[in-house]
Amino acid sequence: MSNINRRFFLARFSSVIGVALLISPRSPAETSPPAESASSALEKWKSLTPEAQEALKNKWSQFKALPPEQQQRIRSNFEKYRNLSPEKRERIQKNLVRWRNLGEDRKMKLKEKFSKWREFSPERKRELRERAKKFRELSPDRKQELRQKHRERKRQRSN
């Protein structure tokens, strides 16, 4: 998953991650958490401030108001998130913090870029991923040099 994909995933579903912890299975056929998990969840709930409990209740109400298909998509994405390695989850959390700290204008630009990304063919996406991988492997000095050249070309095009 690319950084932009992760950012959008987090931005979209971060508000329901806490709520997803409270989601119980829909039917007995679905797996239920062990009793230890339920008591642990209750302890965590009790350790929350009243404000945090109220915020989670509000998120839960928002979640329950969603169409069933959207609820299922959120559950599915949360399950994917839970199955990620701790390192990947930590990286996602850091990206979420970065996303939340971005200015609105920067968020809009990233959303536009993401929309364009989604329109690329699989071949073009693969090519861009390979180029990004090569870029990440460059020395910091070489990266800075290429960034500067890119800015200069961009300025020339806008003049």
C-alpha cells in the first residue's frame, strides 16, 4: 500500500477504528471474542474519561446510522488493519498523525493526486512504484538534488 493510499485509508477509517473495538459480531455464527477480551475491553472502557466515552458513543451512533454495506466495508477494513503486522500498524498511525496535522490546502492537493492515481492503468502504477522505489534508495544528497531540479522545471513551466 502506498503512502497516499495509507493516508486516505487512515483518514477515512480512523474515526471508526475506536468504534470498531466496540463492534460485536452480528450473529452467533461469527466468531466471538474470548471472555478475557471482553473483560479487557470493559476495563479499557472504564479507564476512558467521560468525554472519551461520550465521543465513542457518538461515533458508534454514527456508525449504526450508516447503510449496512458501508458498515460491512468498515468492519472488513478494520479486520484487515488488525491483521497487519505491528510495524505496519505503527507506520499507519504515524501517517495518520501526519495527515491530521496537514493544512486543508495540502490535504486537497493530496486528494486530487490520489484521484489521478486511481485513474492510472495498472502498468503506469507499476512504473511509478518502481521509480519511487529507486528514488527511496538514493542518497539524501542525490534526492535533494533531484527535488531542486524538479522545482526549477516546475517554475519554468509556470512562467
